[in-house]
Amino acid sequence: MATREELSEFLAGVERRAFKQAVFAVRDESHALDIVQDAMMKIAENYGDRPAAELPPLFTRILQNTIHDFFRRSKVRSTWVTLFSSLNPEHDPDADPLETLEATGDTRSESTETTYQREQIVAIIEEEVARLPARQREAFLLRYWEDLDTAETAAAMGCSEGSVKTHCSRATHALAKALKERGITL
Amino acid sequence: MNQDEFGFRIRQALNDGAERLDYRTVLRLEQARGKALARQRRAGPATVRLPALQLAAAGAPPVDTGRGGWGWLRGAGWMAPLVALAVAFVAISDWQNEREIERLAALDFAVLLDDGPLEAYADHVFGVLLQAERQAQ
């Protein structure tokens, strides 16, 4: 059984990636935070007594299901979801620009220009990842960001390994083409 | 650049972006983690095994004695008096049967030795034999 410390360590290790994946999917940070919180609650409440080794695939599956559930609910209440999507913190008029400086803390060895360029490239890559079709993005992120193998990705997505390979291949080509068009070479 | 290498480069960029989350997002994630940990499902409560009779004597509430083994003893506490009563009935019945057998054996022995009348077989009261013995004396 996973101890409280093991579960805490696991969640701390995956929460940022989970948040980013949710942002790529729903394109709204507030909803993405809700999705990650729901996924954390579900794994803690329903699988908190499982061994720590079983948590990663369970959380991956739960997160994907929670994202899918979000879209299902969105169809029903699309009107006010659209209304609330304007609450994106990026457009918050009360946001303090100094608050974001802490997140870029450990970059003292880089020049400001280099840091800025890196952030721009990362932002463009994130934009293009978010533009991928949902299933392609899901397969690509699970396979290359979560470092799952093809079989694990197929299990998490509920599809065949062949489909995973196809999705990943298409995602890779689409992403490479889009980045090249925006002048980014990796 | 092959697909895996490309994926690795993208992964580095995505990790970089994930590390640069603003502090409010990081705070919300920490709060979400705290809420989740507060609701962590635990394994079943530790089991306490106590003798059934001790439970009955102490009037203790039912205690989960575990999935197997002696768990069936959980309900035995209130049954103990009933079991004792049944055992007592069986013992008394057995004792009475033994007495009846001994009485009949003595009667048989007396009839065979012509010490008792044949009517004794028809009378379950041992007094008939005693009366015959007194008359013989």
C-alpha cells in the first residue's frame, strides 16, 4: 500500500505535466486545474491503498478519463463554459507581472535574451502541441512525455498499439511541419 | 532526425515549460494535492482478535476479527449461554438414561435369579421388586 508520503511524492512529480496536458486539451488553465484536482482526488480516494508502483498507469488513465469527462459535460453546459473561459489568468487585469518572476528563478547563468528566446520557443511548441488533433496529441504526450511504451499508451487510451503508432507518427509529422513553418528547428 | 529523437526534443521543451509555471498555478496544484492526500483511501482497519466469551462477558460491541481464521467466533459470544444450556440438557438426559438402564439391569438380574416376580417387567416402578424382596424375607 502506498504511504501518504509515497502518494504525495508521486503526485508532486506528475502534477505539473498533468496540468500542462490538461491545458493542451481544454485550453483553459482554470478548467485544467480543476481536472488535475479531480484526477488527484479520484486516485487518492479510490486507489490510495494500492502499491506505489501501480499509481503511474492508474493516474494516467484517470487523468485522460477526467479530460474526456470534461468534454462530455461541456457539451451539456457549453454556454456558460464559454462564458467562464474568459477567466484565463493570462488575461487577468489584476495579475502582477512580478509574480511570474519566481517561476523563472534558476536562470541566472543565461542572458535575458537567451532566456526570452527559450521561453518563446517553448511557448510556440506548446501552442503547436495544443493544436494537434486530440487523439494524436494524447498519444504523442503519453508516448514521449510520459515515457510510456506503445503497449502502455494503447492501454491508457483504450485503443490498439497500431493506432498508437499511427497517431504518434501523424503527430510527429504535423508538429515538425508546423514548427518548421514558424522558423523553429530542433 | 528520427521520430524518437524528435519526441525527445519536444519532451525537453515541454518539461522546460512545465517548470516555468507561475506561482499561483503551483500553489493551486499544491492545494489540490493536499486535498487529495486528506482523502487518501486506507486499507481496512487493523483487526483485534478477542476470545468470544470475553466479548460476551464484557458486553463489548462487535469487533471485526478479520476475514478468516477465527472470525466466525465474532457471533459466538451471545450464543455461549444457549450452548451451555443445551449441554446441560444433554447431560441430564444422559444421566437419566443411565439410571433407567441400571434399574432395568437390576430388575433383569433379580428376575433371572428368581428373586423378583415376572410382573416386575410390566411395572416400571422399581417398588414392585422391593416389595417382592420384602415379602421373601
